[in-house]
Amino acid sequence: MSFDAPPFAPAGAVVPRVPVSFELYPPRTTAPIEALHETIQQLASAAPRFISVTYGAGGSVGGRSLDVLRYIREHTAVDPLAHLTCIGNTYAGASRLIREFLDAGILSFLALRGDPPLDESQPFLGDLESSAQLVQLIDRAQAERAPYQERPIPGVPGAVQVTPRRKVNIAVAAYPNGHPRSTYRNQDIDALLAKQAAGATLAITQLFFHPDDYFAFVERARRAGVTIPILPGIMPITSPARLRRVLELSGEELPAELSIDLEVEPTAEGRTRIGVAHAAELVRELVDGGAPGIHLYAFNQHRTVLDVLTAAGVIPEGGAAPQPGDARRLAETSGAR
């Protein structure tokens, strides 16, 4: 993932008006994996900069997260981005997990502190205190690897091309309206500066409902010295239950108009249209205001987020999805990997 570079779009793929990216989560069981693969292919047709996969707890490879990341890497031309969390990880455990991702060819990460356990009486497991420490750990793990990589030269047996190993890209979280556990107004800006100093290359915001929340935060961050791109994170809300849940988790204020519209609409299809229209208007205002791109939380459903981008004019209607085999070959010959 090179956020400043143009997107790699195979022939026939949609070319977005601004950079886009998506978030998925690993399935809890193996049953829905085919549907998830179809969603990945549909999202890849929008030529996103990256598709991120949330951290699935359990097992030495973060549950099923690595399987999803591998699928993205091997069957699309899109860069897979792995989530890593501090809570529940030790230095040694996180180091092993990072090396496992690197060995699988994953070179983009989102370093997060993570959410505390629901049972606050239980002590936190792990000795990583901040996402800035996790950023440094990822950088250190990459630095310990060989600085060069070798690739066979087709048609020349035994010959290899030696190229510098690609550096990791490390995204971090940002909170336009403050983290729920922040204790003073500028704490989130100070935390973002610390993450940048540790080596972060991109920030992705938590969801918000008003464009001014994002633009005011970016202005404050720039005045404080934050220079990395700050990508707005958008979550289409298509039901009252989902709205209540995200407000509970994020601490955001209730968006009254959206809440009322969702509550009075009697059908699921109507609520989806309302959620798409609200998110599309937010995306339009962000793009018009100069946001460097759009990151969409997809809930493993491609149709809603693609409809948002289409309604906002970011991607055209009816774009053709690239063929997986062609995408992989093109990515390799272009040096995208």
C-alpha cells in the first residue's frame, strides 16, 4: 500500500475518483467463507488502495485473519492490511505474530491499542502500553529482515533479480471527536503525534457523522505538527440497532436526523436506502472539502459500501470486476508487490 501512489487498476476495473479502501472482519466459522471471497472480489473491482482485515483473536495467526489476508493477496491486486492490537499481546507474542504476517507477504498494518475486556474486573493481558509502541515493534521486525529480496528472472535458469525489500506501511487510528477514554481535549492529537514519531505512515479515523468533525480535527492536527495523511472512516448505518451499537462503542453523539429517519422507516430496504443516502452525502462533502480518500467499514457486505461510493460519484455505475488471475499477474509484473 502506497497511499500517495496512484491505485493499481487492472484492465476493466473501476477507477475511483479519489482513493478508497475497505475494512472486513474474519468469519467466526468457515461456513460463510465463500460469500466473503465474493465480497472481496466485488470490493476489489473498485480498485481500492487496500482492504483491511480486523484482528481475530485466538491462535498463533490471529484466528482466521491471516487466511483472509492471504486470500486478498493471492487472488486480487489489492494490498491486504492486517490489524494488530496491544491489549492481549505481549512483546514476544506480538513480535511472533508480526513475523508471521511478514512471512506471508503482508506488508501493511493497522496498529491499535485495542478495546479492554468487557469484564473490567479482569486484568489486561499483555505488556504493550500504546499503539505507538506497537508501531515501533512492527518497524523493528521489518528492519531485522534481509534488506533485499531475490526474484527469479523468467527464461534465465539460476538467475535472480535483487531488489530492495519493500518497507512496511503502518496505519494508526485517529479520533475526530476524542477517544472515549481521553482525559483532556488535545490528548488524541498528542497520541497521534506520538504514533507519527514512532513511524506511522497513515491515520484512519473512527466513524463520525458530520464533515465538520473531520475537517476541524485535521486542522487541529496539522497545526500541532501531524503531517501524515488522515483518512476519514465512514460507516453506513442501515438500522436503528446498528446505530445504537456504534454509539455505545464509540461514544459519538446521536445523529438526530439519521436516527429519526431510521426509526420511522418500516422496511429493511427503506432503512438501507436511508443509510446509503446519508453516508453518500457525507462522502461527497468530504471529497469536495479535500479529504485525501475514503475508508469504508463494510461489515462484510459489499453492496452497501459500493452503493455509497456510486451515489457519491466516487465510482461510476456498472464497473467490471477484474479477473483474479489477471489481477495477480498484472500486480506481479508491475512491481506492486
